[in-house]
Amino acid sequence: MASDLLKYQPFKGLYLTYYFSSFFFIRVPLWLIWYLPSRNRPKPSWPLTRCVFIMGLREIMRLPKELGLRERDPIPAPAKGKLKNAELVVVEGLLEDSDAFCGEIRRAAGITGVKPASIPAYWFYKPESSLSQEVKARPGERTFLHLHGGAFHLGSARPDSTAANITRGLLAHSEKLDRALAVDYRLAATSPNPFMNPYPAALLDCIAAYRYLVVEAGFEPKNIIIVGDSAGGNLAFALVRHFVENNIPGLAPPGGLLSLSSWLDLSFSHVSAESSYARNAPTDIFPLGNTPEAQRESYANRAYLGLLDREEARTNPYISPASAHIKSTEGLFKGFPRTFISAGGAEKILDDSKVAAERLQADGVNVTIDIVPDAVHDFMTFTWHEPERTEGLKRACKWLNS
């Protein structure tokens, strides 16, 4: 009963005032004192500030559970003049009879009741660029489509979001890319919030954004790289799979896949005492104590799966391509484009990336693997995660430029 009151004012405001006062004036000083000796740090090589930031992230991640902050409220689009080196565009949803609305996506949409919809997306430009959304792709021009993370129910592609650190970071360190598109796909929600946007809503939006790049902006599919971080990496794999498995007129598969700390197994099937999930629990950004059983029934899983049978989290390659429960993995990634897989050596779901890399290689895909030893989950979104962030971006861009 008391926790329900925290969803309403003035109780929410009072709680937040108490929470952040104790956070900044009690917890942060205590963390600074505790982690001052390097022997107390999760990794002795980490700087003091990183330890404090990670502890802070763990604490803040607990807030939604207590305050009902589980869905993205409608956010007005930024005024055009406030966007720096970025531009808002509305991506039209697929038509019901579109050739691209087919296969697994149409099957799942029939179960969950999802319909195509128009969604916002953002063009990002290099500071020196004079391009705009009205400018069609130049002959041979390359770009990437960024699908942000956030466990399917959080996050945004907006230029002022944390995810934009990846979009801008890749553009900044790439010699051959002048612009990129980031899509604000629909976020899933479930009880205690209104039920909305389960699978495949977000994937439908990403497919529409890819179609926009090819049909409206004029980019050749071979010149488009799909970039996804965390849950966005899951969507990136599913997006590529959709175009590999379905021969869609005018929409060939993209030219590459860049996976950043991707969450590729919603069933947590590889968890054991020796797994990265257990080994890296003390060093990652997620709160301690989350068991695999709890994760399988987490808000993110329930919101994303919607009315689908929970077995799909175990066996559907569009949802969990790294799952150990998929009976036959031979040919699972046949036809995938060249792929770059980056992951943090200190993150809990590191094994997802390793398993995906092994399966891609087994199917003859050209794979580059970049495991960064001291890095946490989705480290390229954090500007304080240096030097790993910049070095990782440079290696990814070297692959992008090749």
C-alpha cells in the first residue's frame, strides 16, 4: 500500500527529495571513502570515479520499481532551433499490405495485436556537415541506423539522450560517414502500467526506419550498417534476420551489423556458477541480487513478450538468438552480413555476445570480436568510461570505414 502511494504527488516528490538528498550527501561520500583504496574497488584498475558512477547507476536503477517510472511519457519533439547537428524526421509506418510486413513479424503481430505506426527518428550530422534530411544519399554514400538500448521499455534516440553518445561518437571517429539515423521506436509497457507495444512493435518501427533509408533517403542497402546497443542490439539482430530470411523486393539485407553489448538471450539460458552472469555481477552496472529466475519474469521480459507464449523467449531466434534452448543452430545465421561484436569484459551478459559470435562464425559469417577487459555493459554510452569508450569507438569505426 505504501509503495502505491509513491506513484502519486506529493508522496512521490517527498520521496525523491529524501532519496536524492541521502544519495548525494550520504551515499556518495561513503562510496568515495570506501573506494579510495584501490584494493576495495570491484576492479583495482578502475579509477575512483568509475566505481562511484557504477554504484550510482545501480541505485538509480531501483527507482522505477518503487515509483512506477516504467514507461516513456510522450515527450514533445525538441524545437528545430534547439537541435544541434541533428534533425527530426517522421518515419511513416509500414502499410498493412506492405511486402516488408511479412514472415515472423506478421505472425507475431497477429498474436499480440501490434499494428504498424509512424514514429520519430533523428538524423545526426557531423558538425561540419551541410547535409539535411532533404538531401538524398550521394552515390556510394554510407550511413548507419542506430537502435538504442533500454531493455525495450526505456531510453530514447533523442539528441539529448544517453544513447546519442554512441550515435555521435561513431560519427566523430568515422572518416567516411557524415550522417546517421537513430530511431525512436515504440517502447513496451505492462502491469502496473497500461499494456502497450509488445513484440514486434519496436521491430516493426526499425523495419520502417530501414525502409525509409532505402526508399525515401536513397541509400543502397549494402551501404547501410545496422548498429544496436543492449536491447537495441537484440533488435538489430532481428532486423537483419528479417531481411535475410525474407526476399523483399527493393529491400535487400544491410551491408553490416555492429553489435554493442547486445542482450541476445531473454531466457538467460547460459547462466551458471561459471558464467559471465555470475562472474561479473560485482563489476557490472546492474543491481546485485537479480536471479535468472527473476530476470525471466522481469518487467522488461513481460512487457516485450506481451501475449506471446514464454517459450518464445527460449526458442525464437528473433527474440533470443543466443539461447541454448534453440534445438539446431546450424544455419541460424546463414546469409548474415559482416558483423562487429563489441562487449565489456566486466559485463554480466558478456556470454550473449560470445555465443552469438561463435554461431555467426560457424555459419561462415565474417565476424570481428572486440571484448574490452575492464568495460561494463553498454560502456560506449558513458562518457566517463574512458579510455575504453574512445578506444572502442575507434576500433568500431575502423571496421565501419573498411
